Amino acid sequence: MRLNALILCLLTAVPRVNCCPGSFFFIHAKCKLSVTFSNDCDAVSSEIAARINGSQLCSVDSWFDRHNLGTYRETTVTKDFIAGTRVTGCGKHQFIDKFDFTLSGSGDSCVVSACSESQLLSMVDSSTNFCNLYNLFCGSESGCTSVRHDLSVHKIEYKGCSEHDASKCLACNAQGTGCCGSTSRNATNALLLRNCESTPPASKGVTMSYVIFLSSIMLIVLVLVLGVVAIACLVKRSRSKRRSTRYSEMDSESDGSERFMQREYSYRSTASVYAN
């Protein structure tokens, strides 16, 4: 959660530039970048915000996410900080990722610390978190479509982004076909409109994540409890079996002693008779 991430940054005295949006799940996919632009920060901030707004128009006639037709929503927009969510476009299920950009620089250059994190339990993401960020700033030199400013990327440093295949970020072509099974602009527009109309609010997605997470924890706890109970039963049964075996051995020894005493008594009685 972003609140938890922010508290962690404050407690550890780490500048906001090193912080990510956070996720409720300890194990989750993420991507963290440091991007240097040959543009001023005003142009970078303006272009990122324009692309986020463009995706909400749900049409190939405006800017749209060419990585499987995702839908962006901004949650915070200031001069030096932009945060929001992205919902996947293709497939039966919609997954929410959170992202943020922190901008700093002067003159004709700008350094951006960007981070995107999955809000569900995950280990790999096929470069999704990378594309969440990349598609909001890549320029025409990379084959991307701009809205206000054609940004020029000087350098990208991967701070924590194991999967960063840029070719997966442009699965759709500029005309809006080639991804999600779409073969025409009209079909892509229909998909975009469907995705926009069915986009769940971030709070609902987070609530669903909590439910899934808690259900997983409860299932794990149940399995552990059943395992402990099963082991306890096996130990108890083993001890009971050993105790039963020991008692049987003791009974056998007792019977043997009694038979020996009886034979001894019989022998002495017989000897006494003969003596008399």
C-alpha cells in the first residue's frame, strides 16, 4: 500500500525518490527505473500526464496503451510527482498495478525515478510493470506515439526490473491492431470502450487483493494445523503401540515367572512327599 511505503520511507530516512507505490503482498512483481531525458521536467511531466488522460478517452483516435490496451488512472499529479494505477486490457481478468514518477532536474535535462508494482501475488510479469512505465514516456525514436512532447530518452538504468523487454510494450501497432485478437480499428475501439466501462476502481481491486491474500493465509494456516494434528496423531499412535508392546512383554514375563514358580512349588511339594 502506498501509505505503508510512504511510512517506511519516512522511518528509514530515505528520500521519496527511492520509494515505490508499495503492494499489500510481500511477494509481487515490480520494476524500478531511473530515466534521464534530454528534455526539461515540465515537458516530461506534461507528456506523461497527457498520455494518462489520453488512455481514458478509450479510442485509437487518441493516445492509447499499445501494451494490450491497458487503462491508466492518475491519483496524484504535481509538478515533480505523478502517481496512478493501470488496469490490464486483455483477458478475462483485470489486474491493477500501481506506478509513480518522481522528477528532478534543471535546464534541458530531467532525471526521473519511476516505479511500478503489481497489486497481486506474483513473481513474474512478462515485462508488464516495465511497460506500465515505458509506454508513458517512450518517444518516436522508439516507435512510440506522443501527445504534446516527443521525449528523448538519454539513458535508462534498471534499479530493480528483471523483466524489461521493450518489444512487448508495443504489441499493438500505431493503428490499433495486432494485439488482443483485434484485426481492425473498430474492433480495437470496441475493446478499449469495454475496458474503460468495466474498469474496477482501485479501492475495489485492492479489496479483492486483500480477500485473496487473506484466503491464501487462511488456507496455509489450515494446512499447517491439519499437518500438526496429523503428526500429533501419528506420534500418539506410535507411543500407544510401543506402550502396548511393552505391556505385552511384561505380561509375557509375568506369565513366565508364574509358571516357573508353579513348577518350583510342584517340585518342592513332590520332594516333600518323597521325604516323608
